[in-house]
Amino acid sequence: MKNLVRSSSLLSLMCLAGCGLALAAGTAPPNGFTNVAVSSNADDVHPNYGVDTRLVLDANGDPAVCFLWADPNGDNDYSDTTLYFTGWSRTQGKFLAPVKVAVTGDIATQDAEVGISLARDASNNMFGIAYRVEPTSGDTVVIHLALSTDGGATWKDEVVESKTGDGDFRTPTLALANGNAYLAYISDGHGVKYITGKETDPPANWTSQLAPVDTGYSAYENVASLALDSNGVPGIAYILDSDSANDQHLKFWRPGSTTASLISGPGVDKEDQNDIHLAFFGTKASVVFHGALDTNYFVGNGHTVWAIRSNDGGNTWGPPVNVPPDNGSSMDVPLGFAVGSQGQGAIASYSNGSDGSDVCEQPKLSLSDNNFANWKTCAPETKEEGKKNFYAYTPSVAYGPNDRLYVVFQVPPKMDLSYGVQLWSQPLAGGSGPVVNTGGIVNGASFTPGAPVSPGELASIYGTGFAPAAIGADVIPLPTNLNGLSVTVNGELAPLVYANPTQINFQIPWDVPAGSANFAVINGSQSNTVQAQVVPASPGIFMYNGNRAVVQDGSYLLVDQSNPAKPGSTVIVYMTGSGPVKPGEESGVPAVAAPLSYVQDSISATLGTTPAHVSFAGLSPGFVGLLQVNVDIPAGLAAGDYPLTVTINKVPSNSPLIVVGQ
């Protein structure tokens, strides 16, 4: 047997991509509105349940949410305010029952001052919540960090800093990455404090630094925002008040530096209700700000929210761009802010008033182009549709897999949505979801229309609305989920190799029985179901340049016009659709070299009309679903192009060309 050389050129010719991290089975949240956590007291008149919703994505790209239950016993004493966490379960198809994280004391929302911040470390699936604790007695306030290593089921709590009789802590903002924690918060009397260290180390061992101030701008607003760029380097956006004039500076700071760059200012009214959020697109820093940057703020022209981007990592900033409201409606704090994979922005806001000219419901959702320059504001529903009437407090927003937009928010009592925390999930592909073409299931090597497929085969599925851009797996075993995308065969999740907007390469599970099988694509919503025939064997030879067989010679070089196959030599043909093998294989798992998995059914080969001996046929070690067939080129065969056909269990493959030379 000739072993397969794992060359990138060979993989490219077979239209294979690398493999990726295996994610959980099941489906993402459905389109539209979904209950996250519902209050048990629907008759409540105070919106205490679901305060300060915060949102991140879990390992599947699904929403994970934390929120506050203010005054849970209803005695108007808010000292028992409690922090909760919940996440989406793909196996159950709903959000899990909220888990109690901690009692925080009275940290209910005051303007933009959200007292909790949720983050996740993608390297180890660690969740973290930074939160401030208001004392039940005395004047000691505390910043805490709660960490969970089991998906939010249990939490370990650490004290980051306590303060007695020296002001307060405000708006903690947290990021986690590569085993490190990055935390910033306002410390009254000191400024913006940045602290960082290993997640496994006690915060007492972390390092800290204060953000720099400008001459004449020594006071801080009570909001700041920390984020990591694509290199894992933190940045912080914050607001400085003038000591004498009625204006502010918006500042951006890289911790470790002694200076901060000016995002915008002066000219910002420091008496206004402010909010600021930072996010990165690669290393491009993006800031949204709520406040007055010109006089139009005061005459009802909607100049309250601004978007500003830096293309050089925060050193210099472009001009502020006004984010227009939904006609005459307000855009109130706190804001939710996220940046998508193409550089586009999303801002979620609550509207506390309107002159009646607005056309959209709540939450107000402002979306930009990829340049972060042109914005439009509406909502998940328009008023003309008249579907639901509700307020949407403290919204938080995130771009999920394939840039699907998620917004979580609090709904007060006695509205058209359940009282508590709600999620809105954006319908994909303009609302249509994925669509599989009729006859869109084909052999992943031959692509023969209408041909049956077989268990264990590498196959392709064609349609629309699959993925916004090309994405592949990068480790093996193959995953059954690529950024929220999955394929089912008779309801069973199939291992995935590669996806783009119109094509998915996947393996048909080995245990799919012969007969008519149902295929569907799930990506936020489920596609139509398409049927294809499954037979014991459906051989297909991989091709390149339209109709050339993917074949290597004995030196593992591609057989082509510059390197023709020699009569009397043995070549290696790469295929899929082998039919049963012995020993059997597990779906998504690469074949091993010992013991080899041999094709069990009868096999033969021809070059044109000339029979050719098959010296080996089995799965190629180190690959999933890839069949290797060693074919002896007949001695004395004349030079030229020959259609190569391999027949397994009396089923012939496609017949791409192989060139033979002397």
C-alpha cells in the first residue's frame, strides 16, 4: 500500500478544508422573540426582575445572559438584589433555569451606570462576571469577580477591591482571554482604574494602573468601557469632565501607556446624560457615545448618539458620525454596542419618548455599513405591523455566528411580551433562513447530479443562506457545528468539513441506512427538507481542472500533463463513497493506519476499455471519509488521456481523465 501524503495541494484539489473544534449538538435560538427568564409575578407593577441585562456568546455562539433581580422579596428594601446567570441549551431548545451567582445589594440601574459586566474566555470556556456590591450597612463598597468553569452552573467569587468611606465604584467592565482577566472601573476620587492578572490568581496579586488625565480635566464621568483587540491587547474608552468649562473630553487609552489619545472634544456638554462603549474590528477601535457633540442635541434634531472609529489602533480618530434616531423618538442610556465580522456596527437603545413620528417599536436598533459610517435606526418590528407593544430596558447586543444579531433586554410588567428578560434573534438571510436546492445533495468528489450517496461518504449540499463567508474546520474529529451551522441526515447531525454561502461539504454518517434519507440545514432556523437516495456504495473520484482525476504517482506527486502515469507503475486514486469497510469507522473520526480499514465489496478499475488491477482499496489514514485505491497501470498501454473508472459493488464511479505517458 502507498501511504497518503498529507499535502495542502491535495486537500485543495479535493475541495476539503481543515477541521474545527467540535461544538454541541442541537439548534441555536429560533428567530424572533424568546423568553430568557420570566418573572413569577406577572402582576408586579415595578420592573424589578431582569434589570441590567448583559450578553455574551457561549462556545456554540449562542447567547449567555446575566441580570439582576432587584428586591426579590418585594419589601421595597433593595439590599437583597441578586445576580443571576443563564444560557441557551441546544439539547433542550430553551434557556436554562437562572442560576444564582451572588447577592449584590442595591445596584439598580442609574442612567448608564450598569453595575455588572459579563465576559467569556474562548480559550478555556471560562465565564466571568464583574460586579459591584452595595453595603447593607456601613459605607464599604466592593468590586467582585465571579468565575465559572462549568458553563455557569457554579461560580467561584473573589474580591477585587473594597473601599470604605472614600466614594464608590462604578460601571465595571470585564474581558477574559487566554487565561487572563482584564477589568476596568470608575473609582471615585481616583479615576479609571485598570487591573489585570491570571484568572487562576487571586486579584490581590494582579497589577493595576490609573488612566491618565488631561490638564484641566480631572473629573471623571461614571462610565468607561474596556475591550480587547484581535491581538488580545486591551483598550479603554472613558470621559473626562472639564474643571472649569462646560465640556468634556472623550479619551482612549492603552494600559501601560502614560498618555491617552483624544477621541473627541472639547464641546461635549458635561451636564448631559452620558454613555460610552468600545469595541474592536481587528485592531480598529470603534466607540459609540451618548451625549451632546453639537448644538442640535438641544433642539430635538436627534444628535444624541455618535459613532467614531480609529483605523490605527486608537492613535488617531475620525470625525464623529451622528447615529440618527427613529424619526422623533429618543435613544436613551444605557446603550448596547457590538461590531460584526465585516466591521459593521450595531447599537441597541431604549426609547423613553417620541413625538409620534417614529415608525418602529422597541428596542431601537441602529445598524451601520461595514465602514461604520452610514447608520439607520429601526427595531425588530415596525409599528405598522402592530405585533407587540412593550418597552425594552437596558438592552445588550452581540453578533453571533454568521453575523446573526442577538439583542437581550428587560421587559416591564403588563406588556405584550412576558415580564422579565427577553431575547430577539435576527432571522438569517434577510429573514428567509437557509434553503437547500432540490437535488442539492451530491457526492463530494464527482458532483454527479441525481446520483445516490452512501454512508461514510464525503458529500456536498447546495443551496442559499448557509454561511456569509467561507469557513472550515481546523482539527479532527470533525465538528457537527460550524459557527452555528449544522446539517442533519434523518435528524442525525453530520460531521462538517467546509461551508460557504451556497455549499456545505460534510460526511454522511456511517450509520445512515439505505433508502430515502431526509437532509436539512440549520443555521438559526431550519431549511426545507430535501430527500436523496442512500445506497451501500456510491464511488466518486475527486477531480481538478474540471475533469482530471486526482491521482498521485509512487513518489506522491500529482499525475498531470507534466508528470504522466507510467505503464507498469502503480498510482494512487483518491475517492469517496467506498461502501462498507472492515474494521468499521466512526463518523467524523479519521481512519487509522493500524489496523487499516479495507473496502469489503467487490472492486475493479478500467482505463478507457482496458482493465486495470486494483492492488489496494481502503480508507486513507489520517483523513475522514477519504478512499485510497491503488491501481496498476497496464504495461504496454499507449500514451494518452484515458477515462478512469472505479467500480465498487457493481456501481461505477464518474470517469475523469488520467494521462498516461511513456
